[in-house]
Amino acid sequence: MDEQKLTNIAELGEFGLIDHLTKDIKLTQKSTVAGVGDDAAVLKTGGRKYMLVSTDLLIEGVHFDMAYTPLKHLGYKSAIVNFSDMAAMNGVPTQIVVGLGISAKYTLEAIEEFYAGIKKACELYKVDFVGGDTSSSLHGLFISVTVIGEVEKDKITYRKGAKPSDILCVTGDLGGAYMGLLLLEREKKVFRANPDMQPDMEGREYILERQLKPEARTDMVRKLKEKGVVPTAMIDISDGLASEALHLAKSSDAGVVIHEEHIPIDHVTFDTAREFSIVPAVAALNGGEDYELLFTIDQKDYEKIKEMPGISIIGYITEAAEGNRLITSDNQQIELTAQGWDALKKQKSKPF
Amino acid sequence: MDEQKLTNIAELGEFGLIDHLTKDIKLTQKSTVAGVGDDAAVLKTGGRKYMLVSTDLLIEGVHFDMAYTPLKHLGYKSAIVNFSDMAAMNGVPTQIVVGLGISAKYTLEAIEEFYAGIKKACELYKVDFVGGDTSSSLHGLFISVTVIGEVEKDKITYRKGAKPSDILCVTGDLGGAYMGLLLLEREKKVFRANPDMQPDMEGREYILERQLKPEARTDMVRKLKEKGVVPTAMIDISDGLASEALHLAKSSDAGVVIHEEHIPIDHVTFDTAREFSIVPAVAALNGGEDYELLFTIDQKDYEKIKEMPGISIIGYITEAAEGNRLITSDNQQIELTAQGWDALKKQKSKPF
């Protein structure tokens, strides 16, 4: 009998697993500028720009539910979540390759819809679809997208560059994608209980779109460039504001303070959260999948960004010793903790 | 009722599906040199070299069977099949990113073994592991590897450059990986029937290694460079010699002739094929997964390669009108047809 204790992966969580598996990786290629640990790897090519590479998996039953996910939207979103990683490095996507494992329940017409969504995203973001691999799978749809992007060498932004007194900013509004998900899950249950019921989605189009058809904020990368602002650190919000802010602070060896009242939340998100008895800021902090950009700027750049539409100042960076804090709307100071997907695993069936 | 006829994907086969889905893709990025349709996409970076990108999926129950695949070997092979795509462009791999979907049956220790295999391949081939994504999956292991590589601009080799009278060459020997697979499948059945039976693998190590732990022929890329030979066209043998030769001929708008008696086959492969009542050349032509390089050279380079160890001259290129032909050992001329994985789908459960 094997006496070695075997470890259940769920005990580590996604980030623990990645840290564990990649901790002893040695980089030897002179073209590798940065490897595991940011939104994308950074490569030197001999040209004027750095090349960026990132990969994301989307797995049926884990990341998406075919009961309410149109395949064209799924294709679109599969591309967008990767484009967002390029924006998080202050870069833009240029090419993608797509791996697709397809089970027997999918027809050619269904897969065409999926590709139509990918192609639409590529067209809108001016990205070339340059390759891929298709295979059968025994169970469901398995999507792997790898994106290549580029960024000028003096504009690249890592997670690690934030300094104490830097201003913490976020683009757009938060929590909408998560409330859209909860709404879809609720309507799925209603429909199962009574297939004659019509879904009650009126006026909720905004949060449904946030969940089913998000956008990557490459527009903000362009606008920051036009203003002459290079963020000191940046990350995209795939796992919820709290989780991403903690990543950014940890990578920068700093602390972070977020003011709850400054977290931007759309009124549809707000109303739907209330209806679900969820504190709206909690949807923003822990919900995820908003694909907005969370970034820090030096105080000298404050004047340049304070009037920029679509950017909210939500906090600031401190010394690491001061910890990570949330200042609540009633002025309480509490520790900022990451729940992100880990805490939501029951809803999302994403155990790590 | 929807009157539209829906299409079963298996009707198209893998290559039909890829052609169908990618036929209307437009490329707009000035950095894209070549997209879908070769072993890798080719990107221009402003540097002296082209960058190459390729992606491959490996799906449990389709591409591998956990009953006889050690996880460390699986990690190694996942990297190698991608490195081989770089060799097929006359390039070398430089970085990889790995996506991994993991079902609950896998422990941390099992996944560590898989990563150990990937890292071993990276170490031996001097490739940097620069990123990835991990997720849970509901069913089995899903592996997605994307490789980045490089090649000097004047050395890049596509599938499309073969000209009539070019010499057709192949590295190493063929059919071994397929015979290794059949051997493993047979022993699995024997073991299931009687778990006390010891597997009869003695003297078959070579073909087991060809199946479980293949190598990418980047060494041949280096040797050809040392000899000053740039192939006119090249492809790696993942789907069997016949299928790959037809790809190369079609891409080059040419015909191909292969002499059966010149196909290099190792004696272990030969003996095992005979034992399984398979014509050894058929294992080479249709078996696949050998990851050798099939390439063409201009006749002027004949003197340079004729004495190179590990290279066999197996045929030549003709005008397209002459068709694709196999000259059998008893001097019959038959049409060369691609069976590859499609024909082997029952053995490999790979429907397309």
C-alpha cells in the first residue's frame, strides 16, 4: 500500500496550484523578458515592441452553461477574455490561435456559430485568427484560446509596479457580469420548473450583456496613451475587484485601500443585487468576469485622468505593512479579503 | 420545427472541418505573415527572425489512455508534439504556455508528474515555460499547449514550396509509434482479462518509447542548417506518412511519388507489425505520431544530404497532373491515399 499522502487539488485553490507548479521554473531563453505570474508572458523579439502571450481555457460546465449561453456569444467571449489580458499589460492583441475539443452533441452549424463569434471579436478588435487545432472530445466543449499581442517597450505595465501613494483606478463599472450570471441561473431554474414561463429579463439587458458578451478595454489602453499616462501597475478584473486588488498589491509588495463608496456600479447591477439580497459592492468585489482594468497611477498624473470619462478613482496604494483595507460606506475599516471565484464555486461549479 | 438540415461533424473529418471553418478568415495585421494552413502561423516582429506560433490539444480518451500512459510521459509528449511543429517550419521552439483542465480524480501529485514531464522536455529543448491556465474539468484531463518559436527569415520552410523533380526525404524511421500503440492496447486487454498476467514488452522498448515519449527533430533542423540545406517544403509526421505527403503535395500544387521499399522502418516495428498481421509499410504510411520530418530538397542539394545519417530518400515530387503514387515493393504503382487517423478512428477513438 502506498503510504504517501495524496493531495486533493481543491485544497490549494487555483492560484495556489499555479504557484506550486511553477515555483521552480527556470527561464533560459534570452528572448523571455517575463514568464508566469502576470496577465501575459513578455517576449523580446528584436523589434521595437515587446510581444505578449497569454492563454485561457473555457470548459463546458465549469466556465459556461450551454442552457443559456448562445454559441456565438461564447465564441466572442472566448476571444475577449484573452484580449483583456493584453489590455492588462497596456498592450493590444494582434493574433489568436484557438483549440477546440468538440463532443458528438455539437453539429457543424453549432460550431460555425461559435467561430462566427470568434471572428466577430477578431474583426472588431483588429486581431488576426492565425491558427488552431480541433479535435473530438468525449464530454462537452473545451475551448483554449492563446492570444499574441504587442506593447511599446516603454509602455508595458506589470502587476508589480505600484508604489505607496499611487492612486488606484478602475475602468467602467463592476458587478454587472456577476448579477447577469445570477439572473440567468435563476431564469434557468424557473424555466426548468415551468417551461411555459417566459424569462423576466426586461430592462436587464445591460447585465446580461456584461455576462454573455463582455468587452476588453483596449479602448482605455488607447485613451491612456493619448493622455500620456502609463499606469504604474495594471491587472484585468476577471476574478472580482478584491481578488485582483490583492494580486496587484502582493505583486507590488505594497498594501491597498479601497473606498466602497467609490466603487462604480451601474444602476441595473445595483437594483438586481438588491433584489437578490446581495450588497451591490459585494457583487463588485467578489463577482468577477467584468473584464475592466484595475490600475495605479503616480500622483503626478492625477490631473490627466481625473476628468477622463469611464475611469473611477477608488483608492490608493500604501506600504505593505499597512495591510489591505476596505473603507466601507459607513466609514468602517475592514480587511480586504479575496473571495473571488473560490468563494463562488457553488454557484459557478468552478472548484479552483 | 426547424427544417434546416444539421450536419454531423464527423462527416467532414478533421481537415474538412478546419478548412470549412477557416475558409473566409481575413488577415489584416501587418505583423501576420502566414495564418492557418501550415504547421505554425508565421509572424513578423521587426526583428531579424520570424516568430512561429502553433497550438495542439490532447484530450483524455481521445489522444491518450490513462490506462497505460504515465503522466510524466504525457507531459513530455504534450510539449514535444508542439516542438515538432516548430521543426516542421525549419525553426526551433523558444517558449510554451500550457492550459490544463483537471478533473477531480487527479491528485496534486499526479499533476506534478505531468508538469515534471513538461519541464523535462523544456529543459532538454531549451524552451521556456512562460505561462498557462489551470481549471477544473468535469471529465478527465484536457491539455492545450501553445508553442512559440523562431526561424531565420531566409530559412523558413512551408508546406507549399515543393517543385517537380524535388527529392522527397524523411528523417528517422516510421510506423514505430503506431505499433507501440497497438502493443499497449493489446496488453491492456490482456491485463483486463487476467490482471495477474505480466505485460510482454521485452525487446519492444523502442516502439513503446516511440509512442509514449517521442522526440521532436529539432536536431535535424540544426544539421540541415550546418549542411547549408534549406528544404523547399516540410511537414512533420503526426498523422502518418501518406496523409502528410498528400498535404505537402496539395499545398505545393504538385504530385508526389513514394517508393515503399525506401520507407525507413526499424526492425522492432517490422517484427511487431508482422506479428499483428499488418504490412509494415502500412503502419508507416497510415500509423502516425512518429513526429519525424517529411521534406523536399532541390536536386542541387542531393550531394549534401545523401550521406547524412538519419535521412532517407523515399521519393520525389511531380507535376500535379501525374497524381500521387505509391510504388510498391513488387513494383506495382497504386494511388497514394490518406487514411491517417480518420481510418484508425476505431483504434484511437478519434472520430475526426
